[in-house]
Amino acid sequence: MPDHTIPDRADPTVAFIVPHKGRTDMLAQTLRSVFEQNTALTWQICVATQEPDLSLTALGVPQDAQVRLLHAPASLTISELRNLGLEQSRSEFVVFLDADVQLSPNWLEAMYALLTNNPDYAIVSAIQANSQDAPVLERIRTALSNAKTDAEVDFLPGRNLFMRRVTVETIGGFPPHLVTCEDYYFTDQARRQGRLFYSSQASYIHLGEDKAFWPMFKKEIWRGQSNFQSVRGRYISWREIPSFIMPLLIPAGLLILLIGVWAGFLGLSVAGAGIVLLPPLLYSLRLKITTGKDLPLTELVKFYLLYFPARAYGTIRGLFAPITHSGSSRLA
């Protein structure tokens, strides 16, 4: 149940839906960036949190603000939290935000104008910006996110998504059976209704972006667990296929390398080493040429040498760990 009731007013134009668990300081910054939007549009915020003791007072939310805090069971997936927030909001337009993003002050006006001026758009999203004094890993992540800007894209990450409510309702909400990769699945469904557009007219800073390589490695294992589950029921473009194959090449190459060393076969050892090194090198060169010219090649290779094995392990582990969910928040 909400611990703060939205004042009885006319339905706002825009509803911000924010799923949340942990890192309350980042959630407070996310909400603050919404409060600081330069816009005349009316809006409300629904935060679906899995922190049972969290209050709007602790988040520094003014008592008369259009904010609702929904306490949800820890068993719900992020999709179910988003669907729950949507069910408790009323608006023509919907924004799905992660709880660790800081929007640029013009974000809402820019996204609203893009969507309303382009009826063929289903979802619009803003580009990622680096935080002040961003470490190299964050800059790599930002470069990856912005590999294609001011263009139609095949999918959008769930950090900042602006759309019409009817789009979400037609899809049926986010897929509750996915622990991760739910944004891939959802935006693929939306692409059947219109274009997905990634715009540089506004931006966001990912406050929770990976800053160090080892924590990133562990997080990518978690992120990879729904890789194969997310492909069921959606179209897979030929450009996406390498993202499933490449991570598996590194453990396969390592196995070949170890067999070659153990058996004393130099050629097999060299082939295994080549399989291990080729995907990180190719991806690193591509990223450096396209968007990461200021990023050291050695750091890019290090990133992919950790990223691919972590994704492979997470993907394989996900196959043998069936995901359960309550299903209670799926939209009809």
C-alpha cells in the first residue's frame, strides 16, 4: 500500500514509473532530477520499492509532490515492479526510469516533443552522458550505449523510456518471467507498433554505472542469466546473433588451449589462444573506430576479456536455474 497519497487532482499528462531496490541515495537523485525538469507538463511519479522501511520523507520528497511510494514484495521481478507502478498511475504518457539515473533538465520536454511530433515512433529515449571525472570503464559503457544516436534502433535499454500508455497496454506490460533482459523483450514488442528512436536532444547520467572491472564482471554474470529466455517470442536480427555467439567462444577457446597445452600440441594451443583473443580484439577495434577514439585500446580489450566470459557463464547458469515469478503484476 502507498504511504503517501497523491492529491486529488486531474490526471497528469505524464507518469514516471520507477522500480527500486537498494541504493536509496541514487533513487533520491533520480527523483530530484524529475523535480528539476524545465517543463509546463503535469506529471506524477510512482516508485515501486522493495525496501519495506523506505519513506518519502527519507527521500526528501515534499509533502505536496505528485509522488506515490508503493511497497512491493521482494519476490517480484523488475518487470512486475514496473507493471505495478503502471497499474497505480493515470496518465496519457508513461516514462519508465531506472532508480539510478539523473535526467538532464530538458529531458521531459525533449522526449515529449519527439514522440508527439512523430506519430510513427513507439518509444523515444535519450543518450547516456558521462558523470564528472568518469573512470575509463564508465566511458567505455557510455560509448557502447551511444554507438548509434539520433537514429532508429532495434532495442532500447530500460533506463529511460518515454511512450504512450496505450503502447504499454497493447503489449501487455513488461514480461514478468524475465529477471534480466526484460527491456530487450519489451522494446522488441514495442517495435512492432512503431519505431524506437535514440536521441541526443536530451541525456541522462547512469549513477549506478560500473566504475571498476571486477564488480562489472560479477554483475555481468547476473545480467546474462536471462539471455536465452529473452529470445523466446521475439524477433532476433542478424546483427544480434554475434552477441550470443561471441561470449561462448572465449570459454571454448580456453578449453582448446588447455587441451593443447596438456597434450603438447602447439598448433592446438595457438588455435585456442587465437579463439580467446580474437573476439575481444575485434570488438575493441570496432568500438574504438566508431565511438571510442579517446579510449585506450588496452582498456577496451580488458573490458571484453572480462565481459564475454561473464556473459557466457551467466547465460549457461541461467539455462540450469529456471526463473520463477509470482505473475501477480502482469497487465491484462
